[in-house]
Amino acid sequence: MSASSAVASIMGQIASQLPVVLVLLLGLVFVLMNYSRLPTAALAAGAGLCILLLLVVARPVIFSVVGRAFSGEHIRLVFGLVGFLFNLIEAAALGALIYAVFADRPQATPGKPLI
């Protein structure tokens, strides 16, 4: 595979993720809009969204580089390890988003509803 076809393949993979990229960018806009009101939640959400956005770009690039660097019987092992590493990073990003849902929430007082 030539360098230009590798770049075209990577760009195609990133382009196929365009709906996800747009949602992540919209989420970052919401983070910026709410940072002054909910700083802890916005910081956690921003970190999670930025990591997920980075993964959209890094995953096809790294898999392309690994695919060109390794061959034979080791390629499946390396792809498996790299994929597992990306899944760990994605899990951390999702954990940050879950934390952001519950951060900066007011404490409930006994006998008084939060609404």
C-alpha cells in the first residue's frame, strides 16, 4: 500500500466517523457554555469528549501504522493489544462523562425534594 492510499484510507475512516465528530464538537460547545456555572462537571465532560475526539483520529492512524509495521503471525497479537489499549482509554473517557453527569449536583436535605 502506497503512502497516498494509506492516507486516503485513514481519511475515509475518519470521514465515516463524521456524525460522532459533530456530536463530540457540539458537546464541547456545551461544555464551554456551562463552564462558569458547573466547572467540575464541565471539566470532566470536556476531558472525556476531548479524549473521545482524539480517539476518532488516533485509532485509524495507529492501526494503519501498526498494519504497515508488522506482518505475519504477530499482526493479530499486536492488533489485539492496541485495540485493548484503545478500549481502556475509551473506558476512561466514558468514566469521565459519567462522573460529569453527577458532579456539581446539590445535596438533598431530608424531607425536602430537589425539584
